[in-house]
Amino acid sequence: MDEIVRKLAGIGLPAVVLLITMATTGLAGAAAITAALAMLGPGGMVGGIVLLGIIGLASDALTKYGLTALLQGIYQERKAKGESLHNLCKEIDSLPITKELKLIIKEYIGCI
């Protein structure tokens, strides 16, 4: 059941993004789809399709691992590649996430 929910979320989010973008075009039908895809991505419609694919992959990963685990992994990897711990901590502070999640991530990578 969890796998089904994960796959539906991966498909659903790109569809929602496309629908919202289509609504902002003021057009209808195929013209709305074409305009929305062109607006979404660099390089016209192809870029929009690629962006929707990336959104699908990202939402699939979020539903599989959770936001906390993904952010911890990203910042741990960046720390391991030699980025300044001070800069990473400042960046975490500026993220639009809860204070509790910021503290969890900062503790995980060693800011605290």
C-alpha cells in the first residue's frame, strides 16, 4: 500500500504543477498545455517536460525517505565534499522550514 501511495504522489505533484501553470495562461485546451510547458522549463516545452519529470522524482524520494532524511543526506554530503560548515549552517538557517527541523539538521551535520 505504501508503494502505491508513493507512486501516486510522484505522479500527482507534477500534474498539480502543470494544472496550476495551465490556469495562469488564460488559455484552454492544447494551447494551455503548450503554453504551460513552455513557461515551466528552460528551452520551451521540452524543458517543461523535463522539469515535471524532475518534480516527480523529487516527490517520489520525499515520500520514500521523508524531508528530514533527504535534507540530512544533502547537507552531510556537501559537508563531506569540503563546504564550509559555517556557510552550511547559515544556509540551513535561511531555509523555509520549521525551527525544529533546522535544529535536527544542524545537529546531524555538527553545527551544534
